[in-house]
Amino acid sequence: MKSANAKTGWEGASRLSGLACVSSIYGFLVLTLLLAVMVSSVAGKDPIMPTFGQGPIKVSLYTDYFCPPCRIMEPELEPILVDLVKKGRITLTFVDTPTSPYTSLYARYFLYAVNAGGSFEHALLARNALFEAAAQMITEREKLEGFLKDKGVEFKAVDVTPTLVFWNRHLKENNVSSTPTCVMIKGDRKEFFQGPSDIIKAMKDLTESQGEEHVREKGI
């Protein structure tokens, strides 16, 4: 994967022929340092986990609400993810990834929504609303809260630092530097997919392989 120029700070520009938003390594390192300072104060606290499903295949989806390719991908990808989660095929984790100065505000309210609703459906409702708000460049907290309420998104404040620490660790472990990125773990094998087309294809392939396994089980 390619990383952005470290001098550019948080970068929300599209790269890779419009297939990905590249986040700055500088911005990522700043986040790392900030979280390192906070981590001692959150020891023992359980993070709010935007993880859904109990399938054997682990899927982590790295996106940002201010990433145009992520926003474009979401409507086509969402029903595929819903199908895979509901059929017990995957365990899905959403990882908000900083490519914009406003990511922290939006990530906070996504986690507030997960804390309030808890269900996969409510998390998807919150994601859709946040993508729409980002497209309208709503960057003030009060206006964002009003927008979410108008969309029927419930949210409840909670300490999000443990989740940010968790997300930051996974960003480092998987060397994620651009969005959208998907990391899929099947047993001992880890696969990486970048850009809307590759991610959607990978998820569709899981759906198709599930159908093939069902056919074999039935002996057809």
C-alpha cells in the first residue's frame, strides 16, 4: 500500500485513480502519540466495539466518512455485508480511519450511536447518516447532532478512548494508510483489499462461495 507524503498532514485527497483516500503518515503518528498519552488512563476499560456477527471469517473495514470512494462504495457494499453477517459467514468490524481533520468528531458520534443502539441495523443507520452529513460538510458538533436526530439516529455519550486505542493498534498492525481498505482473515491467512471494486468483489466472492458450500452440503 502507498502512503501519503508525510509533510502534507491529514490528507483527504483521492489517490489511486480515485479508488482510495490516502491518509497522511504524519497525521497517523500524531494520533499514535496522543493515544499513547491517554492509554494509561483507560486501562481496564472495555472499548465500545463496532463488531457484528459471529462468523468464522474476520472482516475489518477501514473507511472514513470524508472519503468520496468510501461514500460511493457504501450503498453497493452494505446489502452484501448484511447478508454475510446475518447468514453467519463473517464477523465484521468497522474501523474509522483518519483521513480528515473532522474524522475524530464523526468517529466519536458513530461510537455514541453504537453505544445507544447496539444493533447492526442501528450502526448501519448511523454510518449512512454520517456519510450523508460529511457530503454536506457538516463540521460543527451542534449541527451534526441535529442532523443525526433528524435521521432517527440515537446516540449516547461514552468514553471512546479505549476504542480509539484499539483502532489505532489495528491500523498499525495492518499498515493501513488509505481508505477504503478491507482486511480479511480466514484461519491463518490474512488478505488485503483496497478500493471499492476490489472490496466489493471480495465480499461478493464470499457470498458465492457460501452458495457453493451449501450446494455441496445438499449433495446437488
